[in-house]
Amino acid sequence: MISSIRTWMFNKSLRGHSNYHINKDFTGVNLCNSICIIASGDSTSSNAVEKYKHRLESHGKRVEVLYFSDDKNVSTIGYSRQHVKWHGIPQHEIIDSILSKEYDLLIFLYPEMENHLRYLSILCNAKFKLGPGFQNCTHIFDLMIDISDRSNTELLIQSIDRQLKLLSS
């Protein structure tokens, strides 16, 4: 009973959000100037993401990273489990900031798909969304990377880079 109410409230909040119906007018990977990355806040993953961010910025891209940390320690660049309501909706000023902006590309680098991450992925105002091959999320991403070990962020970034280069050719 509680889980069905939780799911209903999650879906109601999702449909009621202003970003739910997004105009898909993607013009190509080479023209991506603004990129949003959703990633894990653990130290290994965040180090790989920061290197990737700096590499993208060196090519003139504007990159924003939203980190989710499973522990209670929250940095200024992300949110934690304590910011996720009981029905799976995250609430934090960083999330509001991310959802209020427009991006050319969303890159999802978190190894799992939880409701709050699904919420962010769907509502992120990005023209093109790419992430790992989650079987129940084919409606979220425009391109999904099939990778066996999603917990290895560096390997996932390499696979994403390879696919972006193929699309840019």
C-alpha cells in the first residue's frame, strides 16, 4: 500500500514539473556548449569526473557536475540521501539550480538508477541525454552505453567519449 502511494506521489510530482515536456531539437554533439553531468560523490568517481570536466572545459565547454553522495556528509557541489524525500523526490538548492538551466548534453555517470536520479534525469532540460544501459530507462536517454561494470567511472567515461566521437564524425 505504502509503495503504491509512494510511486503515485513520485509520478504526480514528475508530471507536474515544468521541465516534464521538453522540446527535443538536438543539433549535433559538436555544437554542445553546455554539459550537465550527474555522478557519484565518492572520492574515486569524483576524481575521474573532475578530470573529465577539466578536459571538456579545455575544449571550451561549460560543464556543471551534480554529485550525489550516499552518506550524510554534503559538500557544496552535491546532495545526499538526507535531501531525498520519502517518495523519491530530491530537494536541494543545487538541484533547483540544475533544473532551472538549459543544457545541450546530459551525461549520467552514476552506477545505479534510483528514483531521485531518474527524476533528475527526466527533468534535466538537456537536448540530448546519455547514460549507461539501464534496462528500465530506455525512455530517459537518447543514447545508452552498454557496459558491464557501471561502477568503474573511468571506463564509463572512456566508453562515452568513444561514442561521442563516433557521433561527431
